[in-house]
Amino acid sequence: MTTLLKRNKWEIWRDVIFALFVREIRTGFNDKLGLGWAIISPIVFIFVLSFARSRIGGAETHSLPTFTFMAIGILFIQSFLLTMSGSAGAIRKNKALFAFRQVQPISAVLAGALFELLTKVFVIVGIIIMMYFMGMELHISDPLLLLACFFLLWMLAVSLGLLFGIAELFVIEVGKVRQLVERPMFFISGTFFSLQDIPREYWHFLDWNPVLHAIELTRFAVRATYGSEGVSMGYLSGIVLVFSFFSLAVYHIAWKQGVSR
Amino acid sequence: MIRLDNITKYYPSRLGKQYIFKDLSFDIPSDHNIGILGANGAGKSTLFRLLAGSEYANQGRILTDLSLSWPVALATGIHPQMTGRENTRFIAKVNGIADIDEYERRVIKFAELGKQFDLPVKSYSSGMRPRLAFACSIGIDFDVYLIDEVTSVGDAKFRRKAKAALLERSEKANVIMVSHEMDEIRQFCDSAIVLHKGELTFYNDLEQGIAQYQAL
């Protein structure tokens, strides 16, 4: 006889998210390279770009080693974009599983987002190990600020992903719009430049972008002399708060009709 | 008893809302093995998905204190790139089974997939997938099993086995099934619900229901 556990809502959530998470690890990369590719490919990408840029652009950018400067930028923008598309895609990808009443779209989103978070943690560790062997300085002046920035950026990506994922249930074409919006993000978020490189009178074209805030603040967290002019933690956390509230509110009213179409 | 309380369900389409049910209230009685009869597109599968909580009605609610299975269709929730074992364990975890290993042994025994159980489901034959799907659901003690044309795919031996398993459980559990094969309905069910133009009618006597359905 199989006995079913009497679970409360949270325990069901925990079990379902865990099961989806394991499933994601198992099926996300099904070739021989497997999960390793999700970690190796960004490391190589970040390494090559950062290394090339530090050869061309000089050893330091605004008192930060150019390699570190670039690595932070690419790592953050990549984490943001992949987490957002991963969360948004998780809903449609797991649609067949909503046949189980225990599986709700938000569990799929959280599982996908946690998966992205996990791979990015491995990428960060990989980059740090590389920097160590290249003899680069690994000092961080404000580790807490760095963690906070990364976490806030992740939260923002998950909220936006949830929002897009829900919208895509109703109008499939939203997915194409999302991909269109994602592309310029790479270039306007301060990945390759610092806000300080831009004349002050043009800042307002760029400083609405919370991802730029997250990247610049992280550079500031690594080296205090980098400065944090023009970006603010308050703005970043405010935006994250607004978007997470908004996306959860939209999810709450729309998910049942979304999966019923 | 499963009570449908004022259910309205439609699907949006280019031609406006396609209503499947409009203000439908109905009690599905317990202690019957019920075959749902209806033409293509009458809403049998929709009814199933509503009952199982896979989808939600636009208005109204479904009330029951029974535990219902998920709609066991050909490959619901089975990932083709995962092995039979991984799929089984996934379903176990989602449904909150206490002893996953024991459940796994039950599924192995019932599905009779042999070594294939450890191969990806995409390499299974079309008869083996529903066998796995059915084994996964019958391995859990539900009050009502919702079965959507699964048994029709299996061979005679598998059908006998499915029937025996359901009979064994029939004191505590019932089945609600959809099939277009009357033989199959006769094999598993004792009463019928005819679904026609968004209305449900319950027939205590299966033959009477089948006669009604065929007269439509």
C-alpha cells in the first residue's frame, strides 16, 4: 500500500520545486557534455572577453583591474538575461506538468530560477579560481554589498521572467518581444563601459536601467575607489520591490486562467 | 460525490468564446465506475481536466472530499528524455508518496518494462508509454482514477491486468473513464454519463446510457 503524506501547502511547494529542480538538472542538458556546459561555456565567454579587453584597454579601468571590471559586467548581465529567459520559459516548458494539480506555474518558475542561480554560483567560483591562478588580486572591499547586488538582480530577473511567462500564456508573441528587448540590454547596462565614461548630461538616457545600477554598485563593492556616483542602492531595491510585488499580483489574478487556455 | 457547482467553461478563439459548459450544476455519484460518453469535441477531456484540477473553470467550482488522480492520458507528465525510473520518482515526489522506493517497486511490477525501465522513455514503443503512465497512477491509492483512453492502447494481457488492478481496488476506489470503444467501457464501467451539448445525464444502467449515446 502506498501511503500519501499529509502535506501542507508549503510542504507541497517544497516537494514540487525540488522535483522540478532535479528534473531541470536532469533534462536541461541532455548531451554528453551535460550540466558542465552550462558552467563551462559562460566561464570561457567571460574569460575571453575580459582578457581581450584588458589587453586592449589597459590594465585598469577607473582604479579597477580591467579584467575584474569586464568579468563583473558580463557575469551580471548574463545572469540577468539567462535567469529572466529561464524563468519565463519555465512556464511554457512545463505546461504539460500542470496536469498534476500540485504543480503550479510559480513552482516551475522558481525551480528554473534556482537552477540558473546554482549554475551562476558555479560560474562565479570558476572565475575566481581562474583569477587566483592568474595571480590577480581577489580583495573585495564590501562583500555584503556585492551579495546584495547579485541577489537583487536575480530577484529582478525572476520577477520580470514571471511577468513575461504569464503574459506568454495569454499572448505567445510576447516571447518574441522579450527576446527583442533582451538584446540591447547587453549594451546599455554598462557591461563594457562605466557610467563615468559617459558625459553627465546624457546619464538620464541610461540611469533608468536597474541592471546598470547593479553592475556599477558591484564594481564599487569590489573596489571602493571606483566610486558610486550616479547609481544608488535605494533605486535598485525600490525597482526590485515594485516589480516583485507587481509580478506576484499579476500572477495571483491570472495564473488559473493562464493554465486553462 | 463530486459536485460541479455552476461551472462555466469556455475557450477563447478567433470566433469568440467557445463554450463547453454554461452554468452547469451536476453531482457525480460515488461508488460507481462511470464511463463518460460523448461525441468528439463534446468536452469529455475538458471535464476530466476540470475534475483533476489541471485546469480551472471560468466560473463556478468543483467540490469534493475524494482524492482524485491526475487525468491519466497517454503520457501525462512523462518526460521523454528521462528514464522510466526517473519519471516514476518524479511523479512520486510531486504526489507526496511516503515510501518512494516501495512505490517504485510497485510500478516496476505492474508496468513490466524490464530493463527498459532504466532507458529514456523516448525509446519506448507506443504501447509501453501508456503502460508506464497507468502503472504510475494505479500505484497510488486514489479514491477515483480518471482514465482517458489509456487502456485502449495496451494489449489484451495489459488490459486484463489493468482490470484486475481496478477490481481489486474497487471496494475503495472507482474509475471514471473516457473511451470511444464501447467494449472497453463495458469492461470497466457499470454506469454512464452522457455528455451532450454541455449537459450531463447520469445513467445508472450502463447499457441504457450506451443506447442513449448511440441514438444521439
